[in-house]
Amino acid sequence: MDSLVDLPAAKLESELAALRGVAGVFAHDLSNPLQSLTVLLELSADEATVGASDAGRIGQSLDAAKSMHTLVHDFVRLMRPHHHAAVETEFVAVLDRCLRMFRRRFDRQNIVVHRALTALETAPPAPPEFAWAFLNLVLGIVNACMTPGYSAFQLDIAAHGGVNHEYFLIVELMGRTRSSDAAQLVFPPDAMRLAQQAVAGTVVHCEGIGATSARFRVDARHDHGARQ
């Protein structure tokens, strides 16, 4: 603290502002498990050992993220009876953050993201479990990108509005092999099962679970109602 007192006033204010900013981020993320998981995924990628091979760095990131995922999942399960009142989530914002993580941290895997999410901007707000299911899929996508023999990946995320305040999210991952120009669907079934378990008993329903894609249906009437 003495060192702070000795700083010129302008620099001291700058340092304190930075500390307040960090404290604010921590306070927000610790109170929102969905945002916390996204931040921790990013940090786990940053903490991978410098100098390791690409596969090794991603492997370390995935291991760290899985541990963090378990902790946050337990937290969400404990607070689920009061989930909707306690956690306010903007799904599109969380999704954007995940996609930025892919581009920034895993660009070495040559992931191309195609998104069509206009329906989410006009539909009723998604319940928190919808974003949580997508974050479960994030781990599956990272895992799929470690599949040997693939040189590039294309991630397609599309949202479609429906009737009666329902809408759908379809996630699909295609990999291009090093020996062929043809894209092959490589999404691991385990990722789908994780997502299905995450939304069990909620207003989010997993449909079309398989080894290649996931389809989620949300009935937003039960939690938010239609936008005016």
C-alpha cells in the first residue's frame, strides 16, 4: 500500500481505476455461472504451457476447462430452484463470446464459423439453460478439433423462429481431412449427451441427437413470454 501512496496522483487514480475494473469483472462473473464458464474457458487457454505443441496446448486447455466446467455445473445445479430469478443471461452475448474465443484461441485449428442467428434477436429471450447447453457443446467442439487427421473445421450455428414462442438452434461441425477435400461430419456423440443432460427437465428440449449435429427447441412462454 505504501508504494501506491508514493505514486503521482494521476497514476494512482489510473491504478485504482484498473483495480476497480478488475474487481467489477470478477464480481459480475462470480455472480453469473454462465459468464464465469466462458471466462474460465478463455483463461484455461491462456494458461496452456508456452512452447508446447499445438495439440498439447489445446489438450491442456481442454483438461482445465473440463475441471472448471464441472465446478460451475455443480453450482448451477445447486441454485437451479432459483435459477431464473438469480441469473440473467443474454444468450446471444454469451454465444458471441464463445465464438470470439474460437477465433482468438483456436485459430491454429483453422475453424471457420458460419452463423445465422437473426431469429434469436427477435424471439423471446432464451432461458439460461439454453446458453448452458451451448456452453456444454463448446467443450465438445474443442474436443472434436483435436481429432487426428483433420486439417480444417467448419462450425455452423443456425437459429430458426417458430410458432407459439418456440425457436430452434441447430449446431453442426464439419471436418476436412488432410487426404481429401470432402468435408466430413465429426461432432462427437459425447458432446450431444452432455448438452442433453444439461437441459433435462427444463423448457429446453434436445431433438435430433446424433454424432453429427444437435437440435435444441425452446418454448419461451414458460419463463419470459413474448416480446411486445
